[in-house]
Amino acid sequence: MKQDRHVITITRLLEDLFEIVTVFHRGNRLEFGLINRYNREKSITLITDRLQLAGYEFSLDSDSEQLLLSINPSPRLKIPPLNIILFVITLFTVYFVPVFFGRLTAALLSLSENEELASQLPLSGWQEFKLVMSLMPQVLDSTLEALANGAGIEFTLALISILFVHEMGHFVASRRRNIITSWPYFIPAPNIIGTFGAVIKSKSPFWNRRDLIEVGAAGPIAGWVVAVGWLWYGLTQSTYLPLESFPLWEMGFSLDGESILMRWLTAVLVGTAPDGSFYKLTEAAFAGWVGLLVTAINLLPIGQLDGGHILYGLGQRRQHLLGFIAMAALLVLGLESPIWWFFAAFGIIFGVKHPPTLNDLKKPGGAATGLGIVALIILIISFTPVPFQ
């Protein structure tokens, strides 16, 4: 019975690329006789990559017309070195870069009050570069002092946990449905949160709409739960202050253009800020806010985003219409917050329409449909129309 389960699992990884003509046991290994359905060399490359990612030890004899795959049916999951290196680098950038940018902003704002410098405005690009470089020793000292006093730790733990749980939600759901993906690739970045997030690469097709919904929804739902937890905790430690009371390196938050969930939680846990006051969020609350924003972006019903997977799984061709409506909305919202033009460009480059699965006729079923509906509710209450102005 156990061996039969292994045959079924491995067959699912092969059958879209090869016709399986024989299956037999040889000791503790399985042997498959295969005939490629498409280009032979490309099929061999694809299945080799797929089986390696799945953790199988195997050999593939391609000397004859019929391919012979000999495989140990018990996979061993190994994290590739590149994924580990990128994760470690991203840990550093998420810890260091936001604190650094905060101190750099404070230094630049302090200089803006210098009358001699103000008389030289506007500066050329080269003058601005030299000015920033002249501030580097001061900014680095200030950054290291802040880090030594505990800055950045809470934000790093919160944001990395949100991203990690999101991607592992996809990973676990994929393996459950015999869809092979890479381990998460974390992406370090020189921006205000120190990262562009994380991605996983799919190496096998979606078999049906049920699998599409489950894999698409698992990541955002899991990551959202962690983000709400951090946001809730952080808001209990947050407050509001008059604008003049904010340190130069900290952002003041207004609820203008915020998500439904952020507005509600802030009102319940912090209270309503008086006129002229802004919310001073802790690092945990800010990371939770970023988590809501990232989750909602992933749930947009566009192409290969998680929302595209879910909407196609639920409504098939209706996703195409909703995808174009979402694109139009992003272009309009970009007038208030240009970040949305970046994601509209993503849709244009990678496509708005989601491709079909191998078996669109199979209905997703109640459980998958429920997951899809939960994900759409999360999109509605977490979407931030104007995240940055």
C-alpha cells in the first residue's frame, strides 16, 4: 500500500511530460519506462529540475528510444545554499537598512534648516550625491548606536516571520497536492523595509482548479494571520502625538487612505487621534501594516499573483474581466500613490489573464471554495488604497 502511494505521487510528477509505459520495483527503487510527449531534451531538463527540487535521488537513462527512470521513492528535502544565503542577506538588510534610511532622512531634514545650504537650492544631482556622501560617517554612527540600543530587532522578527509563513504556506500546500516548487527565495533590497519580499518558483503545472485555489490561498491566509497578530500586539504599544513631537527619523501615520482593518484596529487599540496628531507605530505595528499591504497586493486578481490563481480557480474566465478592472483601478489609484503604477506595469509585463489548469473541468469543491472566499474577504478588509503619498 505504501509503495502504491509512492507510485501515484511520482506518476503525478511525470505524466504531463511523459507517457508512462512500464512501472516496476527493483529492490527499494521504482523504475519507470517513459516516452516523451514533447521535445525530448526539454522534457528531460524539466523533469530533472523537478525531481531534484522534490528531493528525489534518481538516475535517468536516455540512451534508448524509451527513457528509463530509476528513483528512490522516499524524497529527502534539502534547502539549496542559494536560498539560505539570500535569507541571511535579507535578514541583515531588513535589520539594518530601515534604521539606516531613518537616520539618513533625519540628517537630511536637519540640513534643510541650514540657511547657508538653503540659499544654494536647488542642488544639482552631483551636489546632492556629494552632500549625501558627506553625511555617511555621521549617519552610520547614528545607525550603529540605534541598533546597539535595540532598534530594528522587533521589526526584523515581525516582517521576516510574516514573509516566511506566507511562502511556506504556498510550499506546504503545493507539496500536499504534488506540485513541485522551489524553496522560498528571499529578496534583499535597499528600500525602507529592506526587502522586496520573497518568491517561490513552480516547477510543475497546476492539475486542476481545486489545487490552484488551495496553493494560491494558503500563503496569503497564513501570512495574514501572522501579520494581524503582530499588528495587534504592536498597536497595543503604539500611541499618537502632535507632529512636532515626532523624532525626525520616525514616520507619523494618518488613517487617510488606510485599509478597513487598519482603521478599525487602530480605533479599538489606540484610540482616535485628535486633529493635528498622528499615530506613532511601534516596529511590530509597522511590520504588521506592511504585512497587510503585501498580502493585499498578492491577492490582486491579476495573472500569476495569488489573487489571479484564486479568482481563476473560482470563476475561470471571469478572472480575466476582473483582472482588467483591477488594472484600471491601479492606474487610477496611481494618481494618489504612484506605487500602484509599478504593480500595473507588473500586470502588463507578465499578463493579466491567468492560464488554464490541466483539468479545468474538475470543480474546486467546497473546502477550496471556502478558502478562496476567505482570501477575497482578506483582500477587501486589508487593501490600502493610498499606502504612500
